[in-house]
Amino acid sequence: MTDATKPPQDFIKPTTDFWQELLAADDPRALAEPPYRFGYPAELRDGRKLLLPLRALPEGDTATASLIANHASFQVLSELSADMSELARAANVDQVVGMPTLGLSFAPTIAERLGLSNYVPLGYSRKYWYREDLSHPVHSITTPSSGKRVYIDPNIVPRLTGRRVAVVDDAVSSGSTLASVLQLLGRLDCEVAVIVVAMVQGARWKAALEAIDPAAPGRLRGAFASPLFERTKGGWTPIPGTFHPL
């Protein structure tokens, strides 16, 4: 057997075909059981499945199911946004805050679905008229170095004054970026009524949010959840205790 024909042992493959299709609950691809090879069929709240690529973490023996919102089909983004909009609507919010970077793939659509005329985008790029007191340091798994900050444009701070807001992101994993955003919003005249994400990944985020506000984890809602995975014989198996039910 040549190297080209050997079966892959890391069970990771290019993600060209992922994030493009929602599967019916009875689709054979949606019925896969662990250990998973290449993809994880994440269950949406209506019973359909979204097949997500599995990505090995740097240490090599653990993996995550990956959602990259700006790689997804318009259908997938639309369907997830519709469900996330209903989660935000249930909290009776009157403004939407979009987290950088991929939360901005969902926030405008959700705000529009809620009948709002605008939303509040946060960002990492500091424009010359920004103020340091309207920013907060950010540390995350993907950006562990210091120096990164999340900013809000001073000109749109009035959009939050006296408002009940939904904070929107693509995913929550460690919770560190979300914790930074909650600290920034905590200095403004608004109430974070709900946190809405497409994917709730693992359960590590709970501790980070509790450190900011013990009630914050209870405000988080997701369109679907995914565990973390460990390498086992034949593929990737969910790690016990890392799945947060919706």
C-alpha cells in the first residue's frame, strides 16, 4: 500500500464540503455514531443536523467540531440566524451587539429579523477617534498574546443607552472573549438580557462567565451544542462532561 492509498489515521480532512448543507434527522450522514471520522453531526433544535468538520487541537490528541461562519453556505447562515433570532426575541431585547469577528456574520441579520433599524458592531481595529475607556483587553485560545483589545465606536454608544441587548457570536468555547465583552458592556448604560451563539462548544466557558457575573451562564442560548473530542481507536470520541445540553 502506498502512502497515497493508506487510510488517514488522524481522521481530519479538508473542509471544502462542510458547513454547506443541513441534513434531515434520518439522513444516513446524520446518524453516525462515535467514534466519529472527519465530521460531527451537530443536532439543531428542530432535529436536523449540521455536519461539522473535526479539527485536531495543537496537542494532537483532542479535537473540536469547527464552525466557520464565513465559510458556510447562505442557507446554513440563514437557518441558524433564524433560530438565533427567536432565542433573542424570547428575551424581549431592543438592541443587538455583534461580537468580532464571526459574530458579525449573524448579528445584522438577527437585528433585521427583530425589526430593528441597526445593530452595534464591536471590533478589534482601533480607529483614531476611538477611546481606550471604551475598550477592553482580550485573551483567547486563538490569540493568547497580550495587546489585543475589543472596541466600541464612541459614536454608536448611544444606541445602547437604556437598552436590553442581545450579545451575538458565532460560538462560545473558553468564554474568555465573551467575558471581555461583558466587562466592556458592563461599563455602559445597557442590560445584557441574553447571549446568543450559533454553537455552544464544550463547557469551559461557564467558569469564565461566572467570574464576571454569576448569572451570566444562565443567560446563554445556542442554536446547537458540541462536545470536545479525544482520539480513540477508529476516530474521535466525545469527552465525558464536555457537552452542554441546550
